[in-house]
Amino acid sequence: MGFAARFREFEAQHGCKKVAIAQVVCTVTRMQELDTNAGQPKTWLRREKLNELRKANGIQTEAELARIIGVSPETLWRVSNYKMPASGGFIARTLIAFPHASFEVLFEVTASEPAAAVA
């Protein structure tokens, strides 16, 4: 079930109304706390490895890197700074953009935050 459908279902179950942005943020926060995927394995980008590939391929800017991978600069920033795990689409696009790099080199799968985010 997609996020929008889950949001509508949560609103119906808990009697929430979209009256103000603060209330929506509160609803989303409660949904995240109740998320059934919590504790599930997540895939994190190894940013230092992507930086090595970027330099080796003469990519100058983050915007250029995002364009080559096929994601928005905002998504690249979020994934690079451990604000969100890499999605299947992000992983696929990155591996297509850098065909000589392996999944194991570029990504880390953990049940929690990656070591680089905690340090």
C-alpha cells in the first residue's frame, strides 16, 4: 500500500483531519512510529565509495552526479546524508550509471542506521 493510501487509512482510523500543516506533520510522525516496516533491513549508500567513483569519472558537481544517476539533487542529498535509505530505484539507477561498481561496494544493508551515520 502506498504512502497516500496509508495516510488516508490512518486519517480514517484515527479521526484526523488535514486542518493545518502541523497536524499533518503530527499525523505523519505517528504513522512513522506505528510503521510495520520498522526494524526491517534497509539499504544505505556508502557515500565515500560514490565520491571515489565521482572523482574517477571527472564528475564535478552534486547536481551533475544526480543527473547522471537519474535522481533529483534533493534525493541524492537525503540518501548521501543518511536521512533516508536508498530505494530500489536509486540503487538500480546508480548501478546502471556506474556499471563497473558492484552493489556490495556502493551499498550497505543493515537493520538499523549504518555505522557512518552514527559516527
